[in-house]
Amino acid sequence: EPGVSFKKLNSDQRKLLDYQTKRMGADAFRSLGIDGKGVRIAIFDAGFPGVMNHQAFEHFKGDQKIIKTYDFVKGE
């Protein structure tokens, strides 16, 4: 993706990534040709404090990939 850079993973990080994606059924998605492009994801969680100002999420903000946030506790 233009403007997004990723660091190289060390072998422990690669093993963890492989484990996590296998556990989530990534092979089933790949076999159906689903690669994540054009997919919209909704996350309902206790929250991601700092998501709008933490550098790890900059590439989401810059491309306006975080479409909407809502705080169910505060109602805003």
C-alpha cells in the first residue's frame, strides 16, 4: 500500500504472526480469494485508548480508514 511501511519481522514475530493468522482461518480466506481489499471491519471492544493519536495507527488516520468511532459508555 502506498505510503505504508512495515518493519521486517524477526523469527519469533513471524512465528507468532503465522500462528495467529492460521488460528483465525486465514487459509480459508485465501482459498476463496479474499485478501482484505475492500473489506470493512467493525470492532466492538472495551476500547482502544489512544487510537486516534498513537503513531502505530497513523496509516489508518491518514487514509481515513477509521470511518467512525463511538463510545457506548459516554454515549458520544
